[in-house]
Amino acid sequence: MQIREARLDDISQLCALLAALFAQEADFSPDAGRQQRGLRLILDNPESGRIYCATESGTVIGMVTILFTISTAEGSRAAWLEDMVVHPEWRGRTIGRQLLNHAVTEAGMAGCQRLTLLTDGTNDRAMRFYSRAGFVRSTMVTFRLVCDQSEAGAPNERGK
């Protein structure tokens, strides 16, 4: 198994992993078109973030994304850890830990002073995984707003 930066020709395999991830998350649904656009945006704009993939014999078996931002609290660059997923058939073999360690190292090398992530509040397995890796639960609460009115409906219809 090796970990490397994702490439454009990995997009279809990355989309398959994202479909598995989003199928288990309450807030998101798989949509191959959206996932392809998002992956391409990151791959075409490395200043926005990086996608790392775990591969075995040329097959992508896991992925993790870091997205860069600026933290005024830290007074420096920070990153969001996104899309951490290992193919179900490859779980339990330390691939997730290796991907996470790689992302943490790369974020540090990119000058990030903080790495933040979100996980479903009911995903106890993921919360234990991140806790064992040194992440601590924040007291911050996540709020979301869909900004694309063409897909969200009129502002007074949101939340229905």
C-alpha cells in the first residue's frame, strides 16, 4: 500500500469512495456529478487543498482531503480535514491511520497550525478513531446554509 497525491485520472475511483462515505452520513447524499466537480476543483487548484489517496496495485482504496483556510484565532494558515474514507473491504488494516497521519504531516508542512474536522454525531467509531489520533472534541457547534438558491429553493423554503 502506498499513499500519494490524487490525480485527475483517480476521480472515478475517488467518487466511488465518496459515495460510500456519503451513504453513511446523515447530512449528505452521493451525487457523482457534484463529487466530480468538487474533486476537480481541488485537484485543479492546489492552493485550495490536497487530496491524498491510498493505493494498492493501482487501485484507490482510501482517501483523505485537506482544505486550506486562514485562522484569525491562530493567526496563521489552518486546514479542514475532509472526506476521510477507506473502502469497506480494506478497513481494519491501519490504512485509515496511515492516511490520517499523512494528512496531519502534510498540513503541518503547509504551515497549518490547526486541523479541524467534522464527523456525524452518531459515528462513535469515527469519534474513537480521531480521539486516539489526538483530536479533541470541540465545544463549537456546526451550522450550515445552502447558498445556491437554484438548488435550495427560496430562502423562506429552506429548512422544510
